[in-house]
Amino acid sequence: MDKDRIQGSVKQATGAVKEVAGKIIGDAKLVAEGKQDKAVGKVQNAVGGLKDALKG
């Protein structure tokens, strides 16, 4: 498993936590950060998947 997949998954999870926390406390900036982290993590995870596919 490529390290980008692992890091991407961690970013997605972190983003989800930030998004939920932001909604709970009413912090729009935290919600936006969470959504951004989730998107970045999704892309990074996809890149890692592509690397894995190319390796074999």
C-alpha cells in the first residue's frame, strides 16, 4: 500500500472530524477547513491507488 493512500485516508478522516466539530460549535471556517481536508485526502488517496495499480 502506497504511503499516499495512508496519508490521504488520514486527511479524509481529519477533515470529517473538523467538519462535524465545526457544525456542532457553529464555526463555518472549521467546516470549510474540514471539507477542504477531505477533498485533498480523497485526491491523495486516489494518487496512491494509481501508484499501487502501476506497481503491479
